[in-house]
Amino acid sequence: MVRALEFDSKRVRRRLLKPLGLLQKRAGKIRDMDVLLGDVISLKIPGGQDSDHAGGQAAEQAPEQDCVLGLLQHLAVKRHRQARKMGAIVRELGRPLRRTLARERSAIAKVARENSGSSSSDEQAESPSVHAAARSLQLAEQLNQPARLGPANLHPYRLKLKELRYVLELEEPQPARQELIDAIKKVQDAIGEWHDWMSLGDIAADVLDHDRCRVVAQIKATAASRFANALATAQSLRSRYAAESPARRAPSRKTSRKGGRKSNVRGSRQKLLRQKLNVLPVRTLKATVTEIA
């Protein structure tokens, strides 16, 4: 959240963002192991517990059960290691980080009080609310980037959405803004679920190295299904909230070359500006900035 507002102070980065980043990274690794353990437990392998256990089917099923147990054990060991590292970091950084958080929180609250009591437009322009609105406007205009989503850029796109959501949540609640936040959360969850299954597939392929493992095959099939869902959810978000892509605006530029080029170019730019302002997050953010100013 602090990083989303782009605090540029070297002191803040050194004393606050760096230790928070270490804690976040380690906690994220523990969370990843918890999620992957749950995913393995949820696997439904053909020929599982609901199938006939007699004769050859029971013998066929045993290797798959061994694979599941082996994968669970591997993930549990990794989680234990990450938890130990997390504990060491908390013991080292916990107390000084709490003091730093208390100081920075007080400093931010003081700046907010000064800005709210000041009549200077220059000081108001520096307020956290205006800064958040400007930042969310900038992020919202990037919803259509990259032009095409795929396995290589879908997870980075999720990180961009995460930052936009954090900034939107800093502002005064509005129904339209909350609708966008909920839509972003839905896309984040879908992409995150796909990414978890992809990570589990990579781990399973290393741990379960025998040929034609049905556990690995099931994990890969689930990952493919989750990818299709994540891609469809992300594209739905873009079609509803994102501004028109530059490629679709190209014809208007060509027509501006014919007679009265300057006026047509100006009209094209004004049309582009109206298109941006008609994007839901941009429109609501503009209203917020106007109210503050």
C-alpha cells in the first residue's frame, strides 16, 4: 500500500519498505506452500477412492497415492523451512519495524491534517488523497496494456491490477469505485489460482519423475482450465472498464490528414480525452479530484 503511493524518501525506503518487503516475501512463500498443499489434497485422480479397489485397479492406484503423499511431504518440508526463516526475520526486525511504522503513521497523519486545514491550492495538490487519485488515474489508463494477454504476461498483469486496487481502496468509498474494486479482485483471484496450479505443476514434475504420472497429468489439466478462466475474466474486465486501445483509434488519425488537418487533429485529441474520461475509474477519480480541489 505504501509503495503504491510512491513514497520517494530514502529514509522511508530504508527503514520501512525494505524490511516490510522482506517480511512480505517470506510470508508469501509460506502462503504459497499452504495453497499448494490444499491444491494437492483437492486432487481427484482417476481410479481414486470412489473407484473399485479390487484386483488390478487397487494395484494401479497405489503408485498414484504414493505420488500424492510424496508431493505433500515435499511441500510440507518446504513450508517448515520458510516458516523458520520468517521467524528469524521477525525476531531481528520486528521491534525496530514497529517503531518505524508508528513514526511514519504519525507523520502521514500530520501531513493530512495540515493539508485539510490549509487554503493553499499548492499544498492541497500535494495531499495524499489527490496523489492517490492521480496515481489511480495513471494506473487505470494501463488496463489495456499489454495488448494481448498470455501465459508470459498474465501474472505481471495481476500485479498491476493489485497496485490499482490498493490505490482505489485509499479513496473515499463510492458505489462505482467499489464495483471496479470487486471486479479487479475477481480477476486477481482467477489469475492467482492459475499461477498456483502452474507452480504446483513445475514442482510435481521435479518431485514425481516417473513416466506418465497421472498426478502430474491431473495438475497440468487443472492448470490449463484455470488459465482459460483467468484469461476470460481478465478480458471481461478490460472490455468493460479499459479505455479504447491505440490500434482502434488509428482510423481517426488517417481521416485527420484530409483537409483542415489541424482542426481535425484537435478534434481527434478531444475525442480521445472524452474516451478516457468515460472510462469508469477515470470518471470517478476525476470527480474525486474536483471535490478535493
